[in-house]
Amino acid sequence: MSPSATALLTAAVFVTPLICAADLSSYRTFQLGMDLSAAEKQGYSAAPPVTTIHVRPALIQDLEWRPRGYPARSVESDPLKDVLLSFYNGKLFRIVANYDRYKTEGMTDQDMIEAISATYGLAARPAAEILFPSALSEKVKVIARWEDSEFSLNLVLSPYQPSFALVSFSKQLDTLAQAAAAEAIRLDAQEAPQRDAAQKRRQADEASAAQEKARMANKPGFRP
């Protein structure tokens, strides 16, 4: 074999895995790590106000999107119900895609795995659980997982209704976000007594001011 042919063969060995590797960092038009401002410009419905979850030690925010005709799909045929985007200091660290229960009705776990694998490649079936992002942060069983060293995609069942969801996250950013959220909860609990005392003082001051205002209005005109 000539040196040039050997070089081409060697290059093909290294290039082919890169070509075949699935992009686990994206879901539709959303890219893990993208800025909040970029996410707001995606081709979905008008963005509702951003919900601030924590402000210290890091800014954690949520943004919910509902599809209005993803490319090559009509709203009526799109199985996606909504997408919850979570940001750590303005960077997208987690995507939760909730699927419409009626548009996935009758589909088995294997049906969903096959459909998602067409985009993300071969799935693993780990005996694992993850926290489902919600007010209660309930644990749910992982039906299937697609992951590499940086990103993880997990097919689960929503704990609130009989429907599937796909939870995607950046491992690095998610670790930082979870640590920040835990610290924010600790700080809130630590400062709760001082915060409650300040609120009671403020309420007492407001009540006193209201009484004085009423007194000044009523006293001059009072006749027994």
C-alpha cells in the first residue's frame, strides 16, 4: 500500500466516528450551553416571562416554551407539548421536553426508544433514577439513556400524568446548578428568622402609618 493510501485510511479511521457520532448537546433548535437571549429568539411561541428560581450564589432561571409549528411539522401533528428550559448564570444547562399524552397514547417504551435513537444513536437501559425537575423534584425511573462524557439524555415517564418526557442536560453545568441550588436553599433557611422578623416590623410600621393617616383625617371633623 502506498504512503498516500495509508494516510487516507488512517484519516478515515479517525474521521468516521466523528461523522457518525450523534450530537447529544442539542434538542431541536435548542443547544445546551446557549445563552438565554439566544433561546428567546428560537422559532417557538412568544416567550412568557422568565421565572427566577434562585439569585445567589448563582442565578437559576426557568423558561417554558410551547411549539407553534416546528419546521416540517404542524402544531396539530407535533407530539411535543412543551419544553422547560433551565439556565445557570444565563447558560442553558437542562432541557425537559414533555410530550403530549394523547399524541403518544398507546406507544410502548420500545417505540419511544426507537424513535429517539433515530436521532441520538444507540440507547442504554440503565437501572437508574433521576430527579424530575419540578416543585417537588420527584425521582423517576430512567427508561433509556443516551450519553457521552459531556451530555446526558434520559427518557422518563412524567410523575404527574401518563406521558413521556426527555430530560437532557450538560453534566458540567448541571453539577454547578445543583450545587448552587442546594446552597441557595441553605442560605434561605439560615436567614429565614431574620427575614421574618424584618417582615413583621415592616407590617407593624405600615399598620401604624395607616392608623396615623386615618387619625389625621378623622380628628379635625369629629364632633361628639
